[in-house]
Amino acid sequence: MKKAILLAITLFILAACSSASADITGDWKLISYGDAGNPTPAIPNVDTSIKFDSNGQITGNVGCNSFGGNYEVSGDKITFTSIMSTLMYCEETSSQEQAVLSIFPTR
């Protein structure tokens, strides 16, 4: 099982505790999002995950839509580029999807 790190970029919080220089490659599941002081729990039984590969690419799913792009880790910062996602509307996951996808830069 991969060590979890806290990945809080505006609205996105993945799981907890490791050093900033840790290897983040692997599969991660959304646990909560939003304000770090008062996070919103992820919707139960909805596949909301992200995979970081060792070549600087990400792929993921936010419930209804999938996304992908590039990432780079430098010290304690992570930068995302060239992010694209599908644009289907699913009422039950819409607010969570918007919150998660809003942390990525748009073209």
C-alpha cells in the first residue's frame, strides 16, 4: 500500500502524512476536498481517483468524468499542465466534480 500524502491545492485533498519529497507515483483516492480546516467528505461509493505515473502524467476519474494531463513535482510544490477532461453532466456528482476539476489549470 502506498504511503499517503496530503495534497491540498486549493480544493483537492487526497490522503495524509509523508514528506514533501516523497514519491507520489501510484493510485490515489479522493477522501475529502475543500477548506483544509473544514473539508467536505468525498461522496461514498463514487470512483474519484487520480493516478500519477513515473513519466509525469496523470489520469483520473471524478465520478462521471475522466481527466488526464501532466504534472511535475519540485520540492513541496506540484504543478499540473495540459489538463483535459470529458464534459458529461451527472447531477449526483456535479458539485464534487466541479470542485476537484477547478484546481487544475484550464487552457
